[in-house]
Amino acid sequence: MNSPRHHQRPFAHDPARWEKEHARAQRTGHFQDSTCQAACELVLVYERTPWGWLAWTVPGDGSPPEIPHQIGVLAPAATRMQRLAVRWLTRRTAWRIAADTALGSLRCFTAAVALVSLLIGLFALSHGAPAEIALPSMLLVPLLAEHLPDRLDDQARPYVRSAEGDSACRYMQRIAALHTSLIQAADGSDRYQLRRSAEIGHNLLWDAAGLLQTQDTRSVSADLIACERLMLQLAHEVAEILKHTAQETSDADQASGSARPSGSAGTAPATHPAPRHRANPLLQKGIFPMLQPDPSRAVRSADVYLLFAHEPYHPAGVQEINTTVVASSSLLHHRVRQPDGARIHRLLVRGRRPGEIVPLSTLTHELDGGARWPEVGDWEAVTTDLLQLVRDNDCDALNLSLPDIERALACAGPHSEVRVIDPTSGAHHTYGPADRIEVLIEVGRHLAWAEAGSPLWPGDDLLAPLD
């Protein structure tokens, strides 16, 4: 399965729908452009999906937006009434009539209901209807038409979770694309594994939306990385199932074809099992290798990972490697300087979540900016030993070629800033903690693909961790 392209653009599989919505927005709404202010009520185009919706703005230049304005997720195993709540929340924005500033605005629908109510009330009064009934009804019906939609919104919102903002929507856009690919694989299939993968994917999407609905990406970065890794692993497993299904179908078709002529001898090609332990292939930015799972290592570890930058080296035929990620247990390898490695391991795993990627710079920050490193160990010697361990294929690692800015952010502390100056224009740009989190999330995506079906092997003959 290739990296899915769902939801990279609005209505990617139905471009005519976007053209239609764009034309409608030109007639009825406000475009998103440089003149927009916080008070502007932009036209939103809702793209409904089996799991929720994506709300897109309409840029003024006519080009399709790249990031949704909002992404909503329907509760897993939702009932029919709860699904109707999604359709209600994604209805077209009501036209409003601007009134006095102190009074706000009025829905066109409310104005129409008020007019109809007035005519019906006058007709009823002219035919002898009691005024104490007709007059209150003439007032209450428009009020009900104005405020009932808001009350229905409040009733529907508990069944959905939504994320807004570029960082949150960019993250949700990625995992929503993966989940859509799971739904398409399970659609019309009677295989339990595919249907179950789609169900788990929906739950992951729901959990991620819950995190981003109440908190920002920075405060829940570790949970978001773990969520995306699980979604990527589901996508890989589904790809393997589809691959084997296609192969079985092909074999069955060949077997049902013409029989082999007598006297011909078919020789099956010899296959050799892959070695039990092998280093993961080089992973460049933007490339997601599909590794074959090793049954002998099918049980996933709940390890923490160490990310460290180092002097670049150039393996044959590939770009330079300047950053490496290893399982924390590799610090316990007998070829790593000890007890320094074991002490760093204890510091690395203490209080971390399983699957968390911890840069070496984070440990430096926690050690009073590096002042307390002598109490723990010689980190330079330890990382040098780890790098040699990786290059000798005595443990698995994720090898990365990070661009300069991303590498600088990985080497900076969790609260530090990286400032870049354009020598030609003199313009300054500052990258901060939020950008560092984005780098770690991207590394987590690479790690999930590299570990699909086979967690990083820390090496053999490991020492016991320190208490």
C-alpha cells in the first residue's frame, strides 16, 4: 500500500464537486484572503466522510486549500441518530440579515418564519381566533426558529470531536487519510482482520481528536506520535493482507487454467529465510519502506527511543546519515561504554511513555543544561559507541538524513529557539518548540513504517538495567 493521498485536497475524487462549491461561495460568501480579520465569518465547504467531516475554506485566488479549517470525527459505533447529528452540524451556514450593531444579525429563515407567522396570525385573528393565543404564537414561533438550531447544535456536539488550527488539522489530515485507506480496504470485504482494522482506526482517530480538542499539539505530542505510529502499523498490516489475498487469487487462477503439459518439469526457485537480526534500511526523509515482518520478532516492545545527531557519514549509494534513532535498550549493550550507558538508559526511560522518542538534547535540558552530565556519564563516548554498533549491524536503528533546520531543532532543547537569517535579504525567521514537536512527529512516522511488523532490535547480550 502506498502512502495514501486521500484528503490532500478537497473532494480529491470528485473535482467537479469542488468547482461547484467554489462557484456557490463566490455568490454567497466571503473568501479567505489577506483582508480577512478574526471577526470574518468565512464560507466553509463541508466534505462528509464515513468517519466525520473535513471543513475547507475557499481561498480568494481560486486554488484549492491544502489544510482543512476544521476536522470532525464521529463517535465510533455511532447510531443512526448520532450520524444524523453529523449531517446537522455540517449543514450549510445560514444566511443572515445584518441588523443594528447592538442587536446583532438575524437568520433569513427566521425572518421568513416571522413573516409567515404574522400573516397566519392576522388571518386567525380575522376569523375569530382568541388574541391571547394568536399573539403569543406570532412572537414565539420566530424566537423558536432563531434559537432552536443552536439548541440542536448543543445536543449534537457530544457525538463528535473536532480539531481546528493548522498544526492540529495537519496532524488529523494525515491519520484521517490512513484511516480512509483502511475503510476502503474493508468496504465490501468479509475478512474480519480488515473490518477490525477499520474499527481500530476509527477509535484512534476519535482519541486523537479528543486530545487536540482540549489541548495543543505540543502538550500531547508523545500521545499523538504513538497514535500515528499505531495507525501506520494498521495500514501496513492491511497492505500485507491485501498483498497476500491478491497473491492467493492469482495462484488460484493459475491452478484453474490449463494443465501443465506432460513431461515438463517445473522447478520452484529456492528461497532463503532472512537473517534473524538485520539493520533497518536507510530511511531518507519522505520515504516509507515496507519491511517484511519477521515472525520470530512479532511481539512488539514497549521501548523508549533515543534520538541523537552525529557527524554525517555516507553509506555507499545513499545520502548522508546525520541523525540516528535507537531503542533505549541498546544503551545496555556490552559494547557501549558502561556503566555510563546504563545510567543514561535509566535517565532516558524514567517517567516516559512507551514508544516516546526522546532527543539527547532533552536529556541535556533535564540535566540543568548539561551541567550534571558528569554525574550520569560520558554521553559523547556512549553515542560514539552506539553509532559504531549501528554501523556494524549489531543493533537496529532508524537512520535519518535530516535537513539543516530540522537537525538543529532536534539538537536544541525543548524550550529553545533556532533563528535563521537569509544572507541575501537579511530576513529573520525563528523556529520554536512547536516546530521541534513537528520534527519529532515526522520522525515518529518514519519509525512507525520502519518498525511495521518488526520492532527495533536492541542487540544481544544486554546488561540488566539499573534500578
